[in-house]
Amino acid sequence: MRRQIISIVSLFVFIAAITAAADAQLRLPRPSQGAAVTQTIGVTDITINYSRPPVKGRTIFADAPTTMAARASGEATLDDQTKRQAGEPIVPYGHVWRTGANEATQFAVTDDVLINGQKLPAGKYSLSTIPGKDEWTIIFNSDYGQWGSFTYDEKKDVLRVKTKPQWVSDSQELLGYSFDPVSDNSATVNIRWEKVRVPFTVQVDVVGTTLAKARKAVAEAKPDDWRTPLNAAGYARQNNSMTDAEAFIQAALKAVDVSIAAKPTFQNLAGKTTILLNYGKKEEAFAVADKAIAQGKADKADTSAFEKRIADLKAGKM
């Protein structure tokens, strides 16, 4: 009898383990569907992951009734559907809101940015808000893995900024985030739901960020990789960072010599020609160009465009 009981218990444990594993793999639809938006500014990626609650005829934004407000202290969230009474607003003014549904809304940036003019370091954050009729607070908190705002801790805030809501006549059923307008170095993030649009700006130091990444890429490039520093030099010159351009050209020249020493080809000899021309060493560049053309013909490469370019340079046409 004892063995039979142990066997039955073991069977139940086995079945429970299988069921748990199946549940972990089972994906079911959510009433508030997941969504994500991404915008690249320069070389910086901004991504917002969130869920989209629907209006469904409910009161969305309003002051919390006295009985509702009594359930929270200060700015603490009231975004709890298990406690929400009929007729109470989904997003009461003056309280932290996940600004979405399900898990906390996540805001990620690959580089340092300015949010409404204030610095936000590169990283991943939960994005919460404290809505108000005339002013909203946008919160970037380091605890990006929380569920909703139930464990929100103000001490983990990295940045808070203020913005003005824009009340509109048309109602949007599903909450949404968008980037509009977008310029070469900034974008406006719009939070849109029901009859409100809440904007904040993300600004990027595109040139500074790109040059910082270029320095890192050049430093980490393989010894014979001359294309990376050459491309970096071109960008630096276009943006008047001549100190960087000089350093990148020197790195490109060193790398192309390593490449040629290993095996001269039309590509690396033509590359050295370009590097020397960028360095202002025309006569040396023309001598290498002759070698590149001879090597190209030996390799049966198409050298026609390169030959024309060199001929035009020698004739002063470029």
C-alpha cells in the first residue's frame, strides 16, 4: 500500500512537471497587444517596447475619486485592475502609470541622448508617467524589468522631465507611441491615447557620437583593415574634425602597408593611392597608382575607372 501511494504521488509530480513545462511554452493572446517602435538618429537606435490597452468605452484620464485616491499614498500607482471599481478612471491624474499595459514600458537607447534637453545615459529603462490635465511627468527608471508600476521605486529614477499634454478632438482607441517629426539629430516621441497626445524630444549629438564610435572601431580594427580608418577619415573631414581625420589617415596608411606586405593586390594598392591622396602626397600616390594598374592588369581586374581617375588627377581636372 505504501509503495502504491508513493507511486501515485510520483506520478502526480511527473504530470505536474510536464504541465508546467507546457504552460511555459504556451503563448496565449493578450487583451492589450504588444508593440514596438524603433527610430535611428545618426548611429543611435531608440526603441520603445510596450503594450497597447484599448479604450473600450471606459473613462481613461480623470481625477481619482476620493475612495480611489485613498488606496494609494502620494504618487503611488493606482493602475490595478483587480482593485479598480466601476466608473473609476483607468489613468487617474497625479499617480504613476506604466504608460502601457502588462509589463513596464521599456525605453532603450544605444548612446547618451538629451530628453527635453536633459541628459539620459545610454541604457534600458522603464518608461512611466505621472499624467495631469495640464502637465505630465515623464519618468525613466533603471528598473526596466518590473511588472507594471507595482514595484516602482522613485529612488531608482534616472531622469524626470516635464511636458505639456495636447488635447485633441479625435479619440484613438489603442495606446500608441510614434516618432514624428524626425530630423537629422532629433525626434519627437508621441504618446497617443484616447483624446491626448503627449510629446517629448530625444536629441542626439550625431557627429560626436559617430566620431566616438569611429575611434573605437579604428582602435579595434584588424591590423590589415585599411578600409575602416579610411572611411572614418572621410567622415571626420566632412565634419571638420581634422585632428581625428589625421589620426585615421595615419592608421589607414599603416594598415594598408600591412595588407600589401602580405599580398599586393589591385584593391589594396588602389586603396593606398586613395589614402596618400587624402594625405596630400600626390607624387607618392601616383607612383603607387602605377603599381596598382600594373597589378590590376596582371590580376585581370577592371582598372578602367581607376585609370581615368588617375589620369584626370594628373591633368588637374579633379
